[in-house]
Amino acid sequence: EIIRLKNNASDNFLQVVREVDLAQLLAAVPTCRAIVTTGQKATDVIVRLTGCAEPPVGGSVEFAYADHMLRFYRMPSSSRAYPKSGKASPQSMMNISLQHS
């Protein structure tokens, strides 16, 4: 849960009020195999909760958490606060398919 401090999607103006209870979420969705974030704040929360390495933008890392093997994908920010550099296009980004077994 977040509070938007200004009418802006930038991480600088987002305050995390309550972090996700990841263990509870994974217990509720036992077939989950991946977590995807956009933005530094969301990435920081997952890294802090799991102790996993921070993936590079457009990349992923695999880690174990609460008896699950998960892949953590970090996507480029979708915020208008960060214009696209022209280096990555939607076609060049990886396709992610989250499937339940």
C-alpha cells in the first residue's frame, strides 16, 4: 500500500505505507513462480523482504523464499516521470508469461 505525495508517479513522491506480506501471498497462490516489478521502490521492497540480489533493469534473478523457487523480473519504469531513452522498445523487452501449473 502506498500514498502518492504529489500528483506524480515518480518513486520520489511515493511513500510505502504497508509492504506486501509475501509469505502469505505465496501461501495463497502456491503455483506462483515469478515476481515482476517496475520502479526502484517496488524493487527495493522485494529485495528487502527476500534478501535476493537486485536484478538489472530488463533482467531477472532466481531465488528461494518461503519454500518456493522464484524468478524476480525487473522491468523498466512505466512512469511518465522517466521518459524512454529510445534504447529499449516494447518489442525488444522480454515476454513474460506467468502460468499456474
